[in-house]
Amino acid sequence: MAKKQVSKIAAPDNTAREAEAAKTTRLRALRLAKEAELAVKAASDAKEAAERDAAAKLRKSAARRAGAAAKSAVPPELANQPT
């Protein structure tokens, strides 16, 4: 019969635990900083896109108004005739 082998896991010493905690803290801080940077960039991109859309809508509505005014305008040869 095979003998059961029990592996013992040694508890890490305090120095190793502190080093691991410091590493985890640094990595977390870096991750949070990167996420904040990406969030700011995304907000900036969204604002620029909204401004472009608003400008495009203004140009489009101005073109519609100009086209409607041109269609409803009285031709110049008829404008000077008495009624």
C-alpha cells in the first residue's frame, strides 16, 4: 500500500507578506490611475462627438431654411409688378 503524503505549506514570514501587500497596493494604484485616465479620455471624446453632431445639425437646418426660403421666394421679375 502506498503511504499518504501530506504536504505542509509553510506560513509566509511577515516580510514576505508585507512585500506582497506593497506590490498589490502599487499595482492597484496603477490600475486605478489608468482607469481614471481612460475615463477622462472617453468623456473628452464623447464631448467632442456631441459638439460635432450639434454643429452638423445646425449646418443641416441652416441649409434646409435656405432651401425653403429659396423655394418660397417670389421670382424677381414678379416682385416688381403691381397687383
